[in-house]
Amino acid sequence: MFGWNRLFRKAQTCFGWGGRDYDGDAMAENAPLSLHVPEPEVRPGGTPDFSSVRIPKAGSVARPEVDAEPESIRDLAYSIIRVLNRSGEAVGPWAGLLSDAELLAGLRHMMTLRAFDARMLMAQRQGKTSFYMQHMGEEAVSCAFRMALEPGDMNFPTYRQAGLLIAGGYPMGDMMNQIFSNERDPLKGRQLPVLYSSKKDGFFTVSGNLATQYIQAVGWAMASAVKHDTRIAVGWIGDGSTAESDFHAALVFASTYKAPVVLNIVNNQWAISTFQGIARGGSGTFAARGLGFGIPALRVDGNDYLAVYAVAKWAVERARRNLGPTLIEHVTYRVGAHSTSDDPAAYRPKTESDAWPLGDPVIRLRNHLILRGAWSEERHKQAEAEILDSVITAQKAAEQHGTLHAGGKPSVRDMFEGVYAEMPPHLRRQRHEAGV
Amino acid sequence: MARRTMIEAIRDAMDVMMARDDNVVVFGEDVGYFGGVFRATQGLQAKYGKSRCFDAPISELGIVGAAVGMAAYGLRPCVEIQFADYMYPGYDQIVSEAARLRYRSNGDFTCPLVVRMPTGGGISGGQTHSQSPEALFTHVAGLKTVVPSSPRDAKGLLIAAIEDPDPVIFLEPKRLYNGPFDGHHDRPVTPWSKHELGEVLDGHYIVPLGQAAIRRAGSAVTVLAYGTMVYVALAAAEETGVDAEIIDLRTLVPLDLDTITASVRKTGRCVIVHEATLTSGFGGELSALVQETCFHHLEAPIQRVAGWDTPYPHAQEWDYFPGPARLGRALLETMEQ
């Protein structure tokens, strides 16, 4: 009661009112409140303008030791780590980690993902599947990050990290079987297209509900630490879904238990039609969310394969050395629609992606490799043709096993299986009733 | 064999499993150093170390979500939600994640997880410490839902739940922690130390999930009950003199329909009782199943006795709570049909 009395007296003093002496006129002096709703700078019909995105020079951001005190590297949450400069050179303290062969492999992964996306988008339009989500513009993020991981590490991805599978060598044909929900679908037709799962490839079953995987990644990492394992976990989330409570729970748990986890935010500027400012609010950057939790937070140029790899390597080493979690904001741009059910022309200028100042990740890596003398325009064109061929070959083989509305499909019996390890009596009765 | 309270039996189950399987971890709010607000985890941190039993931040979402990740890794987390009433922030992780990992990944990932929650009323806990949300779990494909009614069952069911390969919601009727409360709130409760179901075997044993128990054999009417209502039903039968057969369901999903069906076909009458609110409660499901399987044997309409469709009140607790008087009236009415 003492607390209440004291608070009440304080209120009387501060606001100049007391129970009986309430003065209505005093209240009228306060200006009316108004609600702030953030808006993107440009809408359809306007001229794209990214002049407010502050982009530091490539090579200008320092590379701290992995055991640096989080307090001492807070500025990394407000900058952007970049390696490739405008001329295509790799510069600065984060450069120099990858060989020609590794970079060529990375280029091939990104080109494969892009070709795969193009074919699957077309397949969706042809009615071979219900739904698809592409990666255009964001290929470097998942492709480069994957190369910093070791076998056994576990990703908890969103629906836009198929680069983890492509770069990890997962068969394209199995991805297509899942997309077509055909008789070879590893998930037996139970999941929406692109919500893959492959434990052996370190790819946790994608939920489709946003953000749920983020805290699960932390839990998996905690389990690894409980068991004195050496494997680490990697969480993935988009800019929009950082607003979910799961994101904040993940940061609390990761911070409290110093979980061996890398927490990635892929900021591609758009959450379907909602610009990133709606989720970010007044925090300046998404990376800055980590600072209040004492988690080292870095921003990286997500369209720079070398920068993503370098930052991933840094964060993975921190986790592996039991130094705790790292938060990484990958600054990138979603060039395509959110999904095949979306039309971005309704909410952003059509040419906005051309104006995106961090360029195209494939072209930037291609130019860098040409500059290194490891690649050429001709070889690039040839590789494009070869990759397209291999995607088409895989697609033809997958289509032999059916597409969503034609050919082989998972059995109706599969619908009843796998709800529990052992089918309980009520499900057995229902399966019988369904005649399967 | 020793007489134990339900809390001691639950603690014993976790102790047995933590000793047998180092993949079993226990955490939740106040669960570590202090041993839980109901003391269910007392001593476990000291015995098994801080990485096997620890305090969690106040985030039910975080507790369940982290446990899902741990289960996917291969641990067997047994987490505590301090009151079932606090479960809702973690509900998405239970429904969309824990319950579906096996199905959506075609068995690639599984979720052997137990979520323990003290449930039900009778403790002057008001709306935030008294709810019975079992129907919110029984409606979800992929979950198993367990409600023990005695120390002996609580231990055996919890061990079975921890060993189960799928997620199990373990609802502990907190009014039964200290004794078989029968709804007579104005009388002292017999402690478990004086009740035969307070006798708990030492060491490892299970009570299989999906098996009901007949607590009172009878021929006049079948009463379907679980948790605290088992003892309310026993009191009601005794006080009305109705020869009721009282079935303690113990597990709601999977349900022991065979035991229910055999009993109702014998008695020809059925009364269903639960503490949770009536509308869309688990009693509706039970009523439908009895109607589907026993229609030609029924001599009277199936009756449901449940909490009123209001939030759980504070001062009016004993007007809300379906006690032996209300259930007794339902038994007599059913016998008159």
C-alpha cells in the first residue's frame, strides 16, 4: 500500500491534479496526440530512391577478433560490412578467405539456384504445382553462408533459403519432387511446395508459420551444448517476422544461455507488401535489436558473396568456440514477388529493384572472378547454358514421377501415416472409413 | 513402495528418468534452484546439475520453442509451464510445431517432448490459476493429452509420457497434489498418505498411455471423468446411492474407447463430467462417441456436467465448480429417465 500512496502523491505533484481539485482546463492545454505510421519513401508511380540507405565503402569496416567484447563492437550493428567494391575488387580486412575454386563453386551455386527458381516459377504458371517462392537477388545469403558450416550443423531456415540445399549438394530432383508433390516427394505430399526438410543436410523442416524456427534453433544449440557436442545451430528469419515474439524469445534464450547459435536476419526490404520500417520501428537497424541483449550484432552486404561468407565464418567460429550467439543482418533486396500469389507492382515502383544500390550478387561475383582472371564472359554464358540444361534434365526426370495434378502422387494412405509414431485407434478407424 | 503426494510422485518420475536417460532435461520458470512453485522439481538441479535442470526466462513461448528445438536435436525435454493458464503464449509452438514436426517432415524430425502444466481449480486461484484447457490440446492432431488423478498414476503416466516418441501434454490437477479432493471444500481432505492410490512403487514403471481405469464398478450408469472429477464422482455415487460405474479416463488422446463402450453398453446410461467449460469441451467429444458406439444400448440421454461457460470466478468458485451435489442431481435425473 505504501507504494501506491507514494505513487499517487507523486502523480499529484507531477501532473498538477489531486482527486478533488481536478482542473479540466489544465488538461486542455495539452496538444492532441497523433499516431505515427511509418511509410516507405516511394510508392508505385514514384521514382525509386535509396539515397537514405547509408552504404559504407567496401573494406572500410574493421574486423574484430571473434572473442571481442560485444560492448566494444556495437558500431558493427549500424554499418555494413562489404568486401567487393564497385570495380569488383575484394578489399579490406574481411577479404581474402576464399580460393578461386571456392568462389567458382559459389558462383555456380547461385546460378543454379537462379535457374532452378526460373524453371519452377514457370512450372507453377503451367499448373504443375500450386505455389512457388523464388530467391532472385538474395542468392548470395544462403549460398555463401552454407559454405561456412560443417557437416552436422543444423539450419532452421525460412522458405527463402533453398541456397542452403543447393550449395550443400542436395539433389535438385528431390526438391522438385517435393515442389510437385509427386510419388517421389520425400514429404509424401503433406507440405506446401518449398517447405523442404532434410536432417542429414542440416536443413530443419520449414514451418511456413513465421519465426517459430528462430527459438527452436536456440533450443537445438542449447541441446548441443548440454551434450558437449561440437555442432552448432543457425537460425534464419526475415525482416518482417522479427516482429514476432519468437524472435525476442530467441534472443533472450540465446543471450541467457550463451547458446552456440548464429541468428540471421535476412532484410530484403519487403515483408509481402509491408516495407521493412513497419517491423523495424525506431531501432535504426535490425541488427541493433541484438545490442540490448548483449549479443554481438553485425550488418553485412547480403549481395556480396565474399562478405556474407566472411561474416558467416566469423560468427560460426564464435559459436564453435562456445563464445555465444551472433546476430547478423543481411542487407539485401527481394527482386521478385514474395511468392507466386503476390504482385509487387501494387505496392512498390516497378523499377525499384534496378535502383537497389547493392547490385546483383551473381553479376558482382562474376565480375570479381573475371577481374581475378579466373573467369570470363564466355565461360559465364557457357556455364549458364550448362546449368539450365542440368536443371531441365532434373525437371524432366522429376516430372516422370508426376506433378501436382498429373501422374504419380503420394497415396491417400500417406495422409494418415506419421501423425504419431504409432497410429492410435481413432486414426485407424478414420483411415478405414476413408477406404484406404 | 511408499506413500507419496502427487507432487512427490511426479518428482520421482522425473528423477527416475533423469537417472536412466541423460537425454532427459527439465526446465521452466522457477524450476531450477528453487525447485518449482509447487516444488515438483525440488532437488533435481542439485542431483543432476545445472545443464539438466535449470531456470528459464518468463517466456512460455521460449520454453516450449526451445524444447522443440532440443527434442529435434534428440533430447527428451520435460518442461514445466507454471500454470496451464500461462500456456497460451506457447500454444503456437505446441500446435504448429511440436505436434507437426513428425508429420510435416515425414519422420525426418520428431518431437519427444513433455509439457507439464498444473491445471484446474479449487485453490482460490481465480481466472488465471484455475483453468482446464484440455480440449485445446485434444483438438490438435499429433498431440497426446494426459490427466492423472493419483500419485501412483501420475508417476507411471509421466514416465510413459517422457518415454513416448511424440509430444505429450501432461495436465496435473493441482487440487489433487495433496489428496483426493472430492469437491467438499468445507471438509478436510484425506491426505494421500491415507489413500491406497498414494502408494507409489519405487523405481521405474509405466502406466501405459491410452488405458482408462475403472475406479468404481457399478451397473446403473457410467460416469466418464478425469482428474479431480474422479473423486467428485465417487462422492456423488456414494451420497446418492446410485450404483455408478466410474471410469477414470487418465488419457484423453489416445482415448480408451473400448473400456467406455463396454461400460455404457452394460449400464445403458452415461453421465460425463469435467471441470472445464461446457461448450466445445472434451465432454462434447465423449458424448458424440458414446452416441455413435452405444446408441442402441442407451436408455437415457447422455448428460454432461461441467463448469459454466464463464471465465473461472474467484468468490463464486464453489458455485462454478461442478461438485458432488450437481453431479449427484445429474445421476438421479439420468436414473429417472
